[in-house]
Amino acid sequence: MKKSVFLGALTVAGLAAGAAAAGTLDDVKARGKLNCGVTTGLVGFAAPDANGNWEGFDVGMCRAVAAAVLGDPAAVEFVPTTGKTRFTALASGEIDMLARNTTWTFSRDVDLKFEFVGVNYYDGQGFMVPKELGVSSAKELDGATVCIQTGTTTELNLADFFRSNNISYEPVPVETNAESQQQYLSGACDVYTTDASGLAATRATFEAPGEHVVLPEIISKEPLGPLVRHGDNEWGDVVRWTLNALISAEELGVTSANVAELAAGTDVPETNRLLGSEGTLGAMLGLDADWAKKAIMAGGNYGELFEKNIGEATPIALSRGLNASYKDGGLLYSPPFR
């Protein structure tokens, strides 16, 4: 779900430079639709429901941007991408932004010429095994077969972990999360490894989740977030500050239920600037004054999106952990709306 070292970096960089020159914000407005790259399907994060409607935590980010720019959270074309195809889709201009559990790394930022606008989920790579395997630590996996999505940082982290612990493994390459799940459940591999959030989401779809164990080791840092092309700073600002608006809204107590009322004006200056009753922040972005109000109304603030899609009351059952607001001991912290 993350980095490809097999992509031709120069080709991707060249595509990105050409696509960025067009001015994505103007393109989206003229098209009347946001083309948003998502995963091929990861329940809780991005997956189509029985009627083909996309739902999930990352989907909520796409809809918030569409609402901020176009005033309509439904004005989104969701483009499924794999670990291998996602970067070419973004660099070529096929999609306007990528929101699919993608890790912010040095080479993606610098060499592949993408712009990560922030972190919407702090994660780390883990391992899942059948309980009947009797394994309690990843260090006991010497000789295991491991299902691994190609074109991802997961591949590199896996190699590093086994090498540093002087143990061996046999990779079972897969393209998508659905293929990983099928191969793992069929016994084609002993272990499935990906981001811990992805393991939780995948495990929740099993008929007998209790028969599978997520091992305690977290072997990497995986700051996941939306990204755009280098060189189109205006569009990068729009996506960055939409994410920050959702984070700040939670900090300020602005929710989908009260945002319309608060947008009329409050005693809190930053809330007023965020929601457009004071200042000219919207105009600075090339958007309407109430752009952030529309983004929050699309699916709620950051906390609402989290709890609805992947929180402890959902089958995914993720705790906020590092993804709590800094006020609650987490890492989420938005720059000021000023």
C-alpha cells in the first residue's frame, strides 16, 4: 500500500511536472468533479458498498475536498489504484489527488516529485497469522511464507526486519488487498503483513476473526496521508488546508451537527476564521468563504470521520492512539487558521 522502488522515478517526475502545470484547481472547477485515487478496496478506509457507493475514512477526505471546492461532496469520481498503479495515475493527471493509505517517505516526496499535504493516519507495519500456527512473535517466523503487496514500502520493511533478525522468509507477491486476503485464507501463505490498520480492517471481514492473531511487533513508521503533484502549490494548499480544517474543527468543537449554527458567528475568533464569518481565508485559497463549513458538513470533523469508519464501535475497532488530538495526547495538530 505504499512505496514503489520499481517505478521509473524520472518518468514519474516528468509526468508530474507536466500535469501540475495545468492548474488542478481550475481543472477541477471546470470539470465539476474531483478525480480522487483510492485503494481497490479496504473496508473502513475505502470500499464500495453493495450499491457501488464508496465509503470509508479515506473516501471522507475525497468528499471533503470536493465539498470545499465544488460545494458538493458527491462530485467525486473514485479511481481504484493498486500499490503499483497509484503513482502513475497521479503523475499523469488521471487523478487530482491520491487518498489511499500511502506512506510519506523521503523518496516519494523528493525523487518521485509528489507533495504530501499532511498525515491523516499515523500507522506502522504489523503481521497477522492464524492462531493455530501457535506464533506469539514475528521473530518466530523463520522460514514462513509471507503474503506481501508489490510496489509498497511493506516489501522493503519486511526484508529489513527479517535480515536484521537473521531469519528467512518466502514472499508470496500479491497486487491488491483482496488478493492478499484470498491467498492468506486459502493457506497460500502463513503470514499477511501490511499496515496495522489494514490488518485490522482485513481481519474484521473474516468469517472467524478470532481465529487470526495480529502479532505485537510494529516494525516501521507509516505516516499515511493524501498527496498531490509537485509544482501546483495552489492545489496543494487546498487539499492541505481541507485536511487541517477537519483536524481543527475537532479541536474547536465544530461538528457536522453544529457547524451550520456556528458558521453564523461565535465568540471564538479562530472558529469564525475557519468557518468564514470573519476574515478572507477562503479567498486566499480561491474558494468561497464557507469552504471549510462545506468540508465539515460533508462527513464531519476528523474525529467524526474516524469514529464512523474505523473507530472502536466499528468492526475495524481501532482506538485513536497516536491519531488523537494533541490535546488528548495524540499527534494530530493543525497549524493555526490565521
